Amino acid sequence: MRCSAPAKELKFRCRVGKTTLPVTKVSSEGLPDLLIYRSERGDYLVGDDVCTCKSFLIKVRNLEPCKHICAEKFAPEDRHFEVDVDDYINIILSIVYGGRSSTLSLLIASREGARDGKEEEKEENN
């Protein structure tokens, strides 16, 4: 089978679609950033043209990106978390072995709760 493009160019083959997707970036000092796509089925680690989802293994043979790789292009800035090394490792291991990270769920919920609290406070002051 002849490849029409290098595998490292998968994300550039993404069709334009949604611009707001459930992608979260996680950083820890001295370690590479993690991009995590959160879906109803689970969390997927997304890297430079690689993904932990099952469809990636099927589509990569035809040099088609999975939707998670495409979502990496649209990672929102407000979904970036700086965590300590222990949480960083916990997030990776829980996604790889369990398919979902409760640590990441708590981080997102706490930020969304804080944001909702600020909005309510603004409404009360007006």
C-alpha cells in the first residue's frame, strides 16, 4: 500500500468542523503538555499525530486522522490546567488503564464551579 502523505501530517488533513470541542490541556513543570479529549465514552490522550482511541488504529492505516487528533487544533485556552507531577502521572495512568481520569474531572468541575460562583456574585452586585 502506498501512502499519499506522511503520518506526521495527519492533523493537517482534518476537515474544518466544530471549533469548540472537549479538549483539555494539562501541564506539569518539566514534562510535555498533555492534550486530553473528553467524550461520553472516555478520555483519550492526544499527541503529535497519535491518539489512544480505537478508531485511530483503524484510520491511521489510511492516513485519516481520528476526530480527537483534529480536535487538538481547536484546544480552548481556558481549558488549560497546571498540575503537580503526581496529578500529571495519575491522569495518564487512569486514562490508559481505566479510560477516564477522575482527577481531571475534579479539576474541571472545580474551575467551572468557581466560574459559576463569580458570575452569580456579579449578578447579585448589579
